[in-house]
Amino acid sequence: MRILGIESSCDETAAAVVEDGVNVLSDVVASQTEIHNRYGGVVPELASRRHMEIIASVTQAALDKAGISSREIDAIAVTHGPGLIGSLLVGLSFAKALAYGWKVPFIGVNHLEGHLLSIFLEVDVSFPYIALLASGGHTSLYLAEDFGKYIHLGSTLDDAAGEAFDKVAKLLSLGYPGGPIIDRLALKGNAAAISFPRANLSVPGFNFSFSGLKTAVVNYVRRLAKEDIANQTADIAASFQEAAVDMLVRACQGAVLQLKVDRLALSGGVAANSRLRSRLKELFSSLGKELYLPKPSLCTDNGAMIAHAGYRRLIKGFTSSWDLNAYACLRL
Ligand code: KG4
Ligand code: ZN
């Protein structure tokens, strides 16, 4: 069974063809970073316009790379939320039109479920597992009990982790998206140079907060002279990253220990962070628990994870009706 997966919830126009749920025949991602870079963040209207311009050619490229024709597609899976509403509507309307024209079923997919299951494109994970989803729009922990059965354990109370990376990069005039830039720059800096605060939340659950850390970086930078900012950029990046990673690692550790779960899988753009990955590897080997890290290209938004999540729903007999809507906010 071949599923075309379409993803357009934010600033990546993506399409992939996945066979039998896991065999990725093609995975095409057209990033819009050059459009949004000068604004230091995604401009929703520009994002949806760009999706409209290129979604057909990105989809055609996915079919071409897979070496198949549209007649060999059995179903279409598409993200219908959460995300930027204009961007979502482009992908959803396009997917509906294709499915109608090709006479194949279509399946609306929750973007968060796409991320959570992205690891299955590489390896089978046994349930239950703890899932850390850390992206530009979300930072949450779930207990994944089965396909389609996810118990929410906690979320950020303010900014998402990726949003904090992006905002700190913007503050330091480093460009967008900030995560990969800070990740690279931090390698040259001293993570112990500045002691930024780690939020220690008293509310119950496995929640996060990144806005205090972001504000601490803003306040620190404001007190510096221009030339000192330039001299200290790598140290600021490394120290900020260490604080953000500390909070994520601490929550992961708390979840696996308190819930007595033997494995954890990472997902979302921030899961590509090299420091987060190495800290978690160290921790999980000392705990004797299993850690699953998708390759970085599967962490950030892509169509293959949407095709996979769609496959899981389709084999349970689930398809969507033509009146399915797009939702900026959609719970898992
Ligand atoms: O999952 P994703 O592609 O889109 C959303 O669903 O939000 O995540 C994008 C986010 C951005 O905030 C980006 O800065 C962050 O993931 N990101 C990273 C890294 N690569 C991407 N954050 C930290 N380190 C990275 N290497
Ligand atoms: Zn995402």
C-alpha cells in the first residue's frame, strides 16, 4: 500500500510517498527559510502564499523520486492541524482535490501524532514509551500506550522550546530558524560561562517553561555593550542551550523514572539538537533504559511522518470525510 503524505502546517511544504507504512520511497521538503529569515520568524501570510505556489511541484517531485505515477497511490494523508490556519488549508484543500480526482481515500492527520510516530519510520518501538515532542510550536510529554492512544503528561506553560531557540537567535541577530544556528554556534562557546535560570515548576505534572529563560537572556544581552555581545555570542548561545536542554532532560528523566517506563522516543525539530541528543544518550545509558532518536531530517517537519501516521489510521479502517476542516489548535 502506497500513501502520499502531505505536510504544510508551518513553513515547510513537504510531500512523501511511503510504502506499507515504513518504506520511504521519497521525502521531499521545500523549506521557506529564505522567505522568513529576514523577519526572524515565520510570517503566516507569506507562508501560505508560498505553499500555494509550490505544493503541486513538491508533490510531483515526491511522485517522480518514488518512481511512480499518481495511479499507484492508494491513499493520501494530510496534516489538518495544529498549525498556521492558512498554511494548513492549502495542504488540506490540495490533498482533498487530489484524493477526489484520483478516487482514493484521504486521511486527516494530527501533526503532533505525525511527530510522535516519526521514529517508526526507522525502527519499531515497543509500547509503552514516553514521547518528548519538542518543536517550534509545541513542547509536550506523552505516555504512548499504543497507536492512537497517547496520555498527555505535561506541556510548556508558555513558549515552546524551539520558539525559545528562535527568539534567542533573533535577539542575537543570528537568523532563522534559530535552533540549528545556536546548536552549531554553541559548539564554540562555553556552556558554563553564564548561569541562566532553569524553571523549576511547582505545578503538578511534567510541565515546562521557557519564557523566563528567554527573558533572562534578553536582560543579560541588554546590559552588554555592542562589542561585548559580539565577543560573547558563542558563550551566550552555549549557556542558553545548556539551560534549555537541562529542563528537557530533567523532565524526561522524571517521566521514565516516576512512571517506570523503560523507553523514550524524541521527536520534533528540537530533537535534532546535538547537545540534547548527547545528554539524553548519556543519561539513558546510565539508567539502562532505551532511547530512540530519529535522524535529524525526521525530527523536523516532513511528509513521511504524516504518511506513516495516516497508514496507522487507515489500517484500522479510518478515513476522513470531505468536510474535514483545518484547525489551528488540535489536541492529540
Ligand atoms: O518540528 P518543526 O520542524 O516544526 C514545528 O512543528 O514547529 O520544528 C521547528 C523548530 C524550530 O523552532 C527550530 O529552531 C527547531 O525546531 N530546531 C532546533 C534544531 N533544529 C530545528 N532546535 C534546536 N536545535 C536544533 N538543531
Ligand atoms: Zn512540526
